Amino acid sequence: MNPDRLTPTIGVFDSGFGGLTVLRALIERLPGAQFAFIGDTARLPYGSKSRRTIARYAAQSARFLVEEQSADFLVIACNTASALALDAIQEAVPQPVLGVIEPGAEAARAASRTGDVLVIATDATVHSHAYAAACGARGLRAIEKACPLLVPLVEEGWTNHPVTAEVIRIYLDELNAEAARRGLNPDTLVLGCTHYPLLRPLIEAAVPAGMKVIDSAEAAAEAAVREFGEKIGCPVLSTPSVERVGDNAPDPVVRCFATDSVEKFERLGSRFLGRPVGAVELVDLGG
Amino acid sequence: MNPDRLTPTIGVFDSGFGGLTVLRALIERLPGAQFAFIGDTARLPYGSKSRRTIARYAAQSARFLVEEQSADFLVIACNTASALALDAIQEAVPQPVLGVIEPGAEAARAASRTGDVLVIATDATVHSHAYAAACGARGLRAIEKACPLLVPLVEEGWTNHPVTAEVIRIYLDELNAEAARRGLNPDTLVLGCTHYPLLRPLIEAAVPAGMKVIDSAEAAAEAAVREFGEKIGCPVLSTPSVERVGDNAPDPVVRCFATDSVEKFERLGSRFLGRPVGAVELVDLGG
């Protein structure tokens, strides 16, 4: 930890501002920490890019958080970067790095009774099969499906729109048909993209009765508390408390950076963070 | 023109592969030319990025086409880059550069009798108001609307899908309501994004009877023939002929480059080009 600061800094990285759902879950659990968030908005979406490109971009953001924002721990709040670039990020900086895939798979293991799990995510996350591997390592069988229309629907603001409900129904029907073809009996659905928590009400209305919905943003925040908690030296809330953070505690120290589109980040980011994102600072990572 | 080559090379640039609709229209009209196409797929979509970032990216692609592919003329087959970066591209290279905005506005002027025009495009193109300015300079009144869901719907392959028809209906209803509020009587709709020609059947089914639909890709190819035609020294077809190009003439020389996602480019590109795109070469522009 940087010795000239009283509280540690958790650096949070995403390709855009979807990872603000992870930051929100972290703030609710670690109100005494400082946070630096960077969204690589100039180069989003990562979901359609190659492993090599994503690894290069993600390492640049990780170095920014460590070298310029003195981050003590990093959370990769981007499923695509976690799936394709966690190794590259861990090599790029000496600080501990946590992704969202392993916590999501761990939460699925805790929730599932049948051992059969559905995962919805971006193209790149699905093609990496990172969730299938992480689930398989825990004895779960996972079926993954790319849902490339959901991020644009969230960004259009259609989070409670009949078109979005219909798109979700189509995607889940295809996923359940595939599960049936393989003779699986899934009881858990993992939201493998940080945009998807904003669609949680529509998704919960669309899944079969009794199916549990796992939010990888929440799961990652829980894992961060477990992994970094004792090193943090600041209060950890065992039960997340939005009220405490919002009303009674001092405002958390949160600095947000973006590589582009500050206006869009500021306009849409509050929906993801659940509070105003404030002034977003523009940063140039090159490229 | 590069003296060691018998035929000129037309360089075509897009942020992705949507601009292949422009390349297709060019090949149909200029079967004797050579073509080099670059899609900056590592950094797409441009539609949500700032003018500064888009100008930097576009200038890099323009230099690649001129310096490494010996392009004699450039066509910016990307509405967003044409709207935000045409000046920057013209400064970056000495060769003549043609965008898609002015040809689209010119085709609207020729088509419209009421002088009132609708334009649908990406966020960045709309926010630039480049179409409104180009239409205004021709005495037309234009109403522009961002339709950010249409590109992802095309890339999902839902070009003839009820959800896409419904999204188009919603966007056009909003646009027509805005036109009515302003007391306008539009009779022409400009497709201000190179992805939209793939939705033309659904769009034509959704517009009011008698409304003309202008394809900016076709309009840009017509303008390229007018501007570059006499310098090209190779046959120009006054009427585009898919049959001649496809069946009787030798295959045109087309080299395609992408900065990432060659697999996706090759898989989806043929839909836009109307023929197999062949092997796409990966190129690193830095960044």
C-alpha cells in the first residue's frame, strides 16, 4: 500500500462504463476505501476484438491505475478482459488482480443444485469459453450464449422496453433449447457481462420459475472483500448497505477516468453506478 | 497515379466492414480499377467516439492506403468518419478524398420535391449535424435521428427479423412525429450509415407510401465515378452491372485489410460486398 495515504486504493478497470456496476457493489461493501475507475471508452467494445488486442489494451489500463493512481489492488470489472487478458494484466503489474469470471463461476457453484448452469455474455467472452472452463473446474456443466444485442439495448436506455423483453426471450429460448438438446437441467443463469444487471428485472421475468440469476458484478465484489479485505485496513461491511453509503457515511472517494466519450460516460454512468458519477477525467493511453 | 501500375487503385476506408456496401457499388461501376479496402475493426465502432479520436484513427488508415497500398484516390466509406474527419484526412494525404455525406445530400436534393428530408445514422454522425449542414447548403430541411440499435441488429444477422422491423418502426415513428411537430413534409429518407443498405427491404416496408429511400453507399459510388472517372483511364460503366462484374468480366483486384477480427470480417463481410471477401489481411496501425 502506498505509505503516504491513509486508505488503500482499489483500481477498477473496464472497457466502458458497464463495470460501474462492479464499482457500485464494491463501494457498498468497502465504504472506507478509495477507488479509481478507468473505462477504456475510446476502444470499446472489447467484446468483438481479438485476445491479442484486448490484452494489449487491458495492460495499458492496468498500468495507468497502478502507476498513476497508486492502486493497491485491481479488479477487472469487464468479463471480456477477465476472460481473455487476466494473465496479461497480472504480468503487467505486480499488484494483486481479481477478475469477474472466477467469482461468477464460484457463485454459480454455490447456487446450483443440478450442476447445470447457463451463461450469457458478449461474443468474445463466450468464444473464450472462460466461464465453461471456470464452471467445469468446479464440477459444473455450463452452456454459454453470446447475446450481442443486449449491450446496445442497455446503452439505448431500453432497459424496460418490450423490444428488449422480446430479444431476451429469443436468446433464452435458444439457450434453453440447446440445454434440452444436451440433456441438461439448468437451474442457474450467470449474467456474464457487467451491462446485464440493468436488465435483471426483465431477465428474471423471462427465466423459468425457480431459476437463480447470478450477477457477476455482485460476485466479484464479494470476492474482492474476501481477497483484499484483511489487507485493506478499513471498514468492511459484511452486508452491503446502500443506505449507509449513500446517507450516513461520508461520500466515498471515487475518481473516474475515461479514454474518450466523457460526456456519454457522465450521462449514462449514473445508471450503472446508482449515484452521480461526477466529473469524469479524460486520459490518453496512446493508440 | 503510381507509374508502375497499369490501373489506378481506389482506396476505400471504413471503421468496420459496413463500407463494403460502398466498395460493392464502386466495383459495379469501375470494373477496371484496383481496390484496397481497410476496415479499422480493432477500434470500431466510430459512432460513439469523439471527433478528435475519430480524426486520429481515420488519418492513420488514409496514410496506410496511400503509403502502403499506393492508392490514387480515397473514398471514406464511413458516414461517421466522413462527418467528423474529412478535413483531417484531406490534410493527412495529398490524394483526392471523397466522403459519403455530400453525395448522400446531393442525391437527396435530386430526389426530394418537398425539400424536407429525413436522415437516419449513428450517434456521432447525427451529433455532428453533417447531413443537416450538407442538406441545408442545398436548400433542403433535414431532420436527423440516431438509430444505434440498427448496426448491432445487422451484425447479429437479423436483417429480416420481426424485432428489427419493430425497432425500425419505432425509430421511424419518432422521426415522423418530430417532422410533424416541426411542420415539415418529408418525402425522402437518407440511409446515413453503410450498414443500413442491408435493412433496405425492411426500411422500405416501414416508410410511408411514396417516400424515396436514398442509399448513401450508392450515392458515394456515383460521385466517385463522376469525380475520379476521367482520371482513371479504365472502363467506367454508366449503368452498374452486377452480372458483368460477377460473370463475364475478370474478377476485380480487391485487397481487404482489417486491424482486427479478420475472422468476423471474412464471415460477415460477404453479406455487405455481395460476393466472397476472400482472405482478409491483418494490419497493425498502432494504438
